[in-house]
Amino acid sequence: MLRWQEFGQAWWAEARKKMKNAAVFLDPLACECLHWNGGAPSILDAGATCIKELSAFEAVPKNVKKGVFISSTAWHGTNYKILETLIRNSNLEYCVIITSAHLSVHHLFLWGSREGNESEVLQKIEEDVLEWMGNLNYTVEVFSYPLSTLHPTRETILIPSARLTEPLLTSDLGYLNEQLLLFSKVDAPTVRSINELTYANLPLESQVQVRQLVNNLNQLIQHINGKDDIFTVGPFSRILGTELDALTAAKTRRKTATNKVSVILVDRLLDLASATESSSDNLYDRLLHTLGRLHEYSNDVEINMTTEPQGDLTTAPGCLAPQMDWNEGLEMMDHLFHDSQEQAMEWFTTMLKDSLGDTNDLDKLGDLISHCNKNWDYIERFTHLYQIGYALWRTQENHKATRMNVLEGIRKSLIEAFDGESPSPLIQVLQLLKTRKDSNLSLDDILVLLVHIYSLAGEKREILFPLDLEDRLKSIIAEIFVNECDSLSNTLQDFVGVPVDEVRAHRAAQKIVEQLHCISGYRSHMKRYKNLYQRKNSAMPVECTSFLQQLVEDLFDPSLGDNPDLEHKSGGLKDLLKTGFSLFVNVRKPKPVDNPIVILYVCGGIRPDEVKLIRDLFRQKSPSHKVLIASSHFISAHDAIHHILKKTVSN
């Protein structure tokens, strides 16, 4: 039986061996991984004296002689300067330096090459740290541990350090070409299309991100002794697949690996319509939309565990991540992800009732939670169940849940206008912008709807959204920027810039519409997956089918020949000979379902209800196949608007 969660747990166990009598410093993404792999108690149980953020605003306690420093990325730039500051201002005599980035990533930063002598990287970091400590006789240990994953369910894995490794839009090409012109040693040809992008076209920072992700994926595949066939859908995933295929460590692994694995890499930008739906098929997705995030980088939610609407400073927030009992914890997570909302609510209510034992007269969730409150023996024994129950109770009275229902109703109304007979959906959007306050909607809410309909429209954008309506759209958005500048969200204020004037406002509105055009055009090179909606006949409403659903259903369709949008990476001389031979003989190309294990990685984030969709489809189509659903992080509908509000690929 494949136990993916053991990958992260095993490496954190190795790291904890180094923490006795040490002050431990972690960056935010490493903290996020720790949160799902034992949490802070596991580090304190290992003998650590304290846990702090890897920050210039922190300090090593003067009486501590040992420090452990963990970075989710390469020791370079800002975090390396922070490391130097912390060590120089301390009395440390023993330092353990841990990075989740592969040493080849450091080599790329330091010397500009993908492969190199790993001992050179270790030696340089060791020498630097000894210098900062002020005594060459002190002790320094440097390790590259993949403390880069978290496992919300048995079939799901996230790699938080890959959050910024996401597909690029056509609007990013200007910046990329400028960088090529500035830093290329030879005359680099201009990149005119996203589909022409290669690894060499990316700026150094993006190359490092790609390099780190493919090394993380390789380490994960190595954990199960996997021999991988790589498939890609989308231009950015093609770059990832090419790099994973050519990775020296991956080539070495494939020589002796015995478990056949298919790795499917797909671009999130192929379908932002599914990412921006306001409905949820599972409770985890619903909780993510209605409760605040635990912190900026979190894939968990913050649960107010008090009776006060805003909480208080004396009570720590709750969360959904499993505690130390992983088998019981993952069973609860499975119900949050894979049951319907009604089934999951019923299951958790029953579990709470059974755990209390003396509540036969209580049937409502709120009454059960009230009965648990202040019962500290119970809370200590059933901590995870109690927190989940509290979260579910919170959603029943949450105003965000009501707003999500309103947005979902509007979204469905907009889709009805895709029937080819109704007026443009933009007419409804323009009216919404004028009356949004009556419905208690924000400008961010309307932008989410715009991302949804533009991604859905695809190549029919010009028909569905005429230029004159887009001009009115830009004018109204610019007017809102100027007239309501003080009430804009922080994200919009950062995007528009301050002080807000008419020039900045119109420029920002123009940029938003340009980005929406880029999103619509992202599937233009597709042959099979151009459309995410259809109307079978005039008597039927418009039906939407997500890209991921279409892709997974096609994997198991025996009548489908070679999928023109699913590219297979053929690496090595043997595969090249097969490819050449297939030109003369009718040889079937490999398919992902040829192998019993499938890893499906969505580059750019995934919705929790998409996890349920993929898992359910695999169990329905082929129960014998094992699927691992992977991405960098969980996204909510509002997360998608960053695609229209980012300024350049470097941001």
C-alpha cells in the first residue's frame, strides 16, 4: 500500500534528530509544512528550547549555544542575509543549516549552472557560517532535506515552495524578452508566443523555481521507487516535464526503479473557470471560502474558538490539520474532502455525539459544541474532532457563506447568456458594477466573475464580449478606482498604486482587461480542450465541464486514440529509437493509464473540490489505479484574481 504521507513525516523525523537543546528558526513556508507534519509540539518534544520565525526581527537567545535554521528555498539573497545577521548576533557554537531546496538549485544561484559538484555548495555554506560564528573550531552541519511537502489526505500532496512556480500569460512575454536582451550572452530570438517558451527563456528566478519543483517531484517519485513516464498539458507544464525528464538524478533513478508511474503535469491557466466557481462539492472547500486562512501561506483555516465574533487574544485559533494520530486524523480529512456536504455534516455530528457519550438528547451541532466547551479533558482527548466540529458550526452562521451563495447564483445567470442567443454577459456585469453595494458585493467579487466568464469563453471571447462593452467596462472600473480609492481592498490598492488619479485608474483598468484577454486565449493552441461549455440543443441550458474532468475521462476512454493535447516526454536513446521506428510502423504511443500509479500535478494551485472530482473519477473509471493529486497549494475563488492584478512575471 502506498503511503505518500510517510514521505514528509520521514524527513521531518530526520530533521528533529538535530534539534535537541537548539533554538529552531523556520521560514513561513517551512512552518506551513511543519504544521501538517507534527506541528510545533513535535519539535519541542524533540528537545528544542524555542521555535522562532526566520526573520531579521528575531534573535537567538544569548544562553543558547546550538541553532537549527530551516529554509524552504535555497540559502541565497534575503534569507541568507537574515541567517548571517542571526548568527553574527548570537553566541552559537553549533549550527545546523537545513534547506528544502536541492543543492543543484544553490549551484544555479551561485554559479549559473544546473549541475555541479554538490560538495562545493556544502563547503561554501559551512565556511560562511563558521566565519559568522567567529571561530573556525565551532561546528557546522549542512543538510538538504526535502521538508517541502504536506499531505492533507491520503491521496493529496502539496508543495508550498512551488507557489510562485506557475504558468505565464502572453502579457509576460514583454518582460521575458527584455530580460533575454539584457542578460543573454548571444543574440536570443524574440519569444512571440507562450507556446515557444523554453527553460532557457525564463529569467534566473523562474529557472530556480522550476529547478526546485522538478527536484521535489523527483524526490517524491524516488520515495516510491518509481520509474516515470511524463505527460504534459500546457506550455508551462511542457517546460516542467522537459526539465524533469532531463534531470540527472531522475535519469539515475530510472535505471533501477521498479514501480511504473505516470506523471501528468497540467497548467492551471487552462481552466480558471472551475477555479472561480462559488459552489463547493466538499466541506473543506466550503470552509476555505468561509473562514480566514491560518496565515498568508496557509492551506488551513483559522477557526475562532471563542464565543466572541472576532475572537480574543487569550485563545489560540483552531485549525483543520490532523494532530499526532495520523490514521484517525486522515480519516476525518477524507470525510471533509470526499463526502458530500450533507453526508460529512451528518458524520461529524454523529462522531461528536458518540465521543461525548452522555448526549442522547442532543442532536444539533451547535448544542453539541456548547456541551463540549470548557470540558478540557474532552477537548484534550478529542482535539481534532472538536476543532472540526467548531469550524462546521461557525460556517452555519457565517456571512461569507451567504455571499458565496449569492455569487454562485449570479455566476449561473451569466453562464445562461453563453447560449448564443442572449445578450452579452458583460451587460449583466456592467449592471452589477453599478448596483453591487445593494447586493453587498465588492469589486473583488465582480473581478472573480470576470475571470470566470473570460476563462470560460476561450476563443469565443470577441463574440461574447464586444469591444464597445469592454470599453464601458474599463470606464466603470476606472471610475470606481478613483471614487472609492479608500475602500478598495489591499490587493487592488497595491495594483492601482497611490495616490490614485484618473491616469493610474484608467491604466489599471486597461491592464485588467488585457489580462482577461490573455486568460481567454490560453487554450488557443488546444485541439481537444478549447471549449469548457456546450449547449446540446436549444431546449437545453448551457453545461460546463471542467478541463480536469475532461482530461481524466479521456484517460480512460478506450475509443480515444492519441490525445493531441497530451504530450509525452520521450527521453533517452531507447525512446528516441522507438519514436523513429513508429514513423514507419503503427506503434501506439504510451498512455498515462498504462501504468498502475498516476501522479497528477496541477501547476498553479488546485481547489479542494477538484481533489474530490479527480479521486472520484479514478475510483469510478478504474479502481485498480492509484492516483496522487498534487499541486503547490489550495486555492479559493478569490485567489484567481491575482492573475489579472499581477504586474510582471517577476512579481
